[in-house]
Amino acid sequence: MTDATQVGTVPAAEGDTGRVIHPRLHHVFLKTPRLEEMKEWYRVVLGMSPNFEWDDGAFLTNDEANHRLVLFTSAQIADDPDKITRAGLHHIAYEYADCDELFDTWSRLKAAGIEPHACLDHGLTTSFYYLDPDGNSLELQYDNFGDWAGSTEFIRTSEDFRAEPIGQPVDPAALVAARAEGASMEEIHRRAYAGEMPATGDHDIRIPG
Ligand SMILES: [Fe+2]
């Protein structure tokens, strides 16, 4: 019997001419004009450490994979002042096991002077977005359903999601305070998604239009 949740064993969709193997996402490669600053930021935020470094870059990981992030520099790499309106990557996302892991991370980063540029209850996830030193957005999230089956059902069928796929801007401090007062992950999501904990101050999802 085929286990559809197992990578590499998903049957081809109707109409495919051959079996489609589904590989796992492995790593991201970022070009940077500030290698040392970027290495330090990803160490602090995600716990990335190098498995290999050379003058022009580093292969970093924060789990058992040989690398999850490559940072590469050269004298020809420059910042893009029009990054927001350029085609290309908007963000990279990392998922925590539950709200406490994300909230602990938010508190730890806040104490280190690192604040999100946007926070959203997307319906399927609660997500805090941070800008790295190059202005790349990094999404830190947890699944509001606690498992991918629940959030997959939601994204496929929810009328709320269809009406507003970006979700509800939220105040991370309010979410963290609610948790500290004993609210469950489900209650926090219900209240946040209903707009009871709206974003305050700077909130910029960095999407034009
Ligand atoms: Fe995302």
C-alpha cells in the first residue's frame, strides 16, 4: 500500500506521463555583500553553524543535514534598493513544533534587539517575519492545527482563507501574553484570526501593491 505522506512514493497525478519523484527541499543559497554579519545573524536566529567555510562563503546547518544554507560573497555582489518590487524570492520559512517554541524565540530575539517586520495569523500558521542583514525575509512559524493534515485540509477548504489568503496581522506581544495567561494554542489562534489581537506599530509585509 502506498503511503502518500512519504517523500518519493507519492503516485503520479492523473495525466502525468511518468512517475514523479518528490524530492525534499534541502538548502537555500544566498549571495551576500556582508558575509560575516549574515553568518552571525543566522547563528543567532536559527542556530546555524558552519560545516565548511572558505574565504568566499560558508555551508551552514542547524540540523543533521550537511548544510541547509550557503552564504556566498564576492566584491561584485551588491544590495538591491528595489528588492521589494523585483521578481524573485520573498521569504524563506522555518517551522517550530508549537507556539511555545516560536514565542520563546520571539522573546529571545527581542532581547537581542531583533524584531519582526510583520506578524500574521495566516489561518493555517502563525508566522513572524524577520529581515536578515541583507533585507531577505525569514518567516518563523508554527502550524495552527499542530499537524500538516489539519492545516492542509484548512488551506484546501476554508472560505476564510479563500477570502483573505494573507491572513490577519497580529501583535506578537499580545499572543505571547495570552499564552502566559494560560490560553491554549487553539484559543490564541481563534482570537488572533478573529482580529482580537491586531498588529500595532510597524507592520510591513514587504509586498508591493
Ligand atoms: Fe510563507
